[in-house]
Amino acid sequence: MPEYSMVPFGGGPAEWNAAISGIPGAHVLQTWEWAQVKAGFGWHTMPFLWRKLTANGIAEGDAVGAAMILRRSVLQRGFAKRLCLLYVPKGPLLDWSEAGLRSRVLEDLQSVARRAGAIHIKIDPDIEVGRGYPGQDVASEDEGGRAVAAELRLRNWRFSNDQVQFRNTVLIDLMATEQTLLERMKQKTRYNIRLAERKGVAVRLGGPDDIPMLYRMYAETSVRDGFVIRAREYYESLWRAFLQTPGDVNQPHAEALIAEVDGEVVASIVVFFFAGRASYLYGMSRAAHREKMPNHLLQWTAICRAKERGCASYDLWGAPDELDENDRMWGVYRFKEGLGGEVVRTLGAWDYPGSSTWYAVYTKLVPRVLDVMRARGRRQVREMMGGA
């Protein structure tokens, strides 16, 4: 059985992205650019790779695992300054079916958490545990994912009460022809795409100059639909980092697709591309011309562009945890389901406590702190929109 070694990464962005792009589960949230945006908002980046050991005990060859670890201090002064949180967004990356590699990576991450004195290290890799929702005719279970969950529990990892990313999503397989992709959609969805075209909805490619307008529309959407967003500076930094034409098509980048009616902007989506996957992470719209179905045409345009770029899948980013019509995401889920995607259930986020005592305290306080922060965020966005 091969042995593996964890090594700090000492290269630059292109080298990191190239190294992780060939690892199973490669995700845009593990890219160098995403980490650098987070670094501008209080996180310290810690990139690591795993390589096989040679007979001489030398780690070399292509990376077989990767983790862009983000570290953040809980407080900036006083005794608690040394307390920190570690997070591996949509990682670590590896072939989770390789038991020896899986064991090495988890052990190394646990050691990092203990050495750092972290309250916990959080991981949320895209490990599939099933497709469809239990009880549906199309539902299936993935025993590999269940095995990983069992090992995490044996190692004292805890299923996290703080699920930063969506546990479940809706994926569209782009390997089919465009005609087949249309046929997989709900009839009403196909009708709405054609309706948008007939009603004069036009889709154009946005750029960095559109970012202020995109944020304003995103803020308007959050107030109307009742969800919390971050500060303007965060989205401007993120979108500006990715809305650039890459020198290498294999490097991560994003596109803003903007829908207009008679030159008036009515809706937009921001889609990220990396390692053969397109991910729809942000959507925004105005109340004007909603009856012309611009969002349907935006999604179909994004699907076609992702397919043209050679992407194997289009991730619609987010689905309810359970098949429940009372879920706040039910309407969004029905829209995504209409596009012909398949629900993919994943393992979700898991925490390894670096300190059991501090972890117990932290997990009790976090829900209260988050409630306060969300209320403040809603108020700030409403004030900004009202002051326009």
C-alpha cells in the first residue's frame, strides 16, 4: 500500500490551480483566487498538497490530495487572540475511495488543528451520499459516502451545526446534446425560455465595469426575497478577481450574464468555471419585466456556454436538505428542477474539535452571534437601498 506525505505548497497561483485541477472533486472554492479574496477579509491562507512517498521516503510526483486551509482568529486581542478557526471550503480534495490516502489526509488535518490550537477545523468536501430525495422513485444511495461518514465519526469528527455551504445541490450533466438537454427540462421551462426570446429579452456578457450595478441588483434581490448578503466590498473583490479573461482556459474565472429588455437591465447571474465544472453561485433580478422570464433564458445561455467550454457539469448550487414544500428554498428548487437537473446529496460539513472544551462553548454561542450578524446585515442592506 503506498504511503503519502503532506507538504506545504510554495508556488504561485497558476501552479496551485494546475496542481488541484486534476484531483477528484476539484472545486473553485479551493482555488488560489478564492483564497486570496478571503485573505482580504480576515482569513490567513495555508495551502498544502499530498504526494506519494518513494522508496527513499521522498514526496514527489503529481499531487494526489490538496487542502487550501483558511485560518481566522476568533478575536483580535486579549487571551482569545490565540484561538482560531480552520476551514477547508469544498475540500480537502482527494480520491476518497482510497482508504490509505483518506486516512493520511484526515490524520494530517487533525494534527494541523491540534498544533494551531484551533477550536475546530471544518471540512465540507463534495462527497456524494445519494441522488434524489429518499422516498422518490429516482432516489439512490452511495455506500462510499456512507463509509466516509462512518470513518469521520470514528475519528471524533462531528457533523457541523454550522453548514457554511449548501449540503445538497442540483447538477446538470452537460455531456448530452443541447437538444437532449432541452428535452430533459420541464415543458413549462422550455416554454419560458422561448417566451423570453419572443418577448425581446437579450443576454449580454458583463465585465468589471458592471460590478457596481450587479451588487446593487443583488442587494435589491436580497431585500425582496429575504436572504442575507455580505458587504458590498466582499462581492466587488470576489467578482473583480474572477471576471477577467484568463490567459489559460484551465485557470478559474467567472462570467456575468446580464439580461436586458430594451436596454434596461432586468436580471443577471454570475457563473464560475474551473476543472470542467460550471457553478452558478449568484443570481439577481429586478421586479421589472419578470413576466418575460429573463431568468430562464439566462440559465439556458449559461448551460450552452458551459457546454461550449467543455464543462462536464453545471452546478445549480443549492437544494433543500429535505424534500419539504415548507423549506425556504422550495421555490428555487422547483425552478432548478425544471431545468432538468438531478439532486445530489452530499456529506455536508464536519468539524474536528482541536479543543473539546472550547468547541462546546463555541457551538453554543455561534447561533446567537449569527442571528445578531444576520439581523444587522439585513438592516444595513435595507438602509442602503432606502437611501438610494
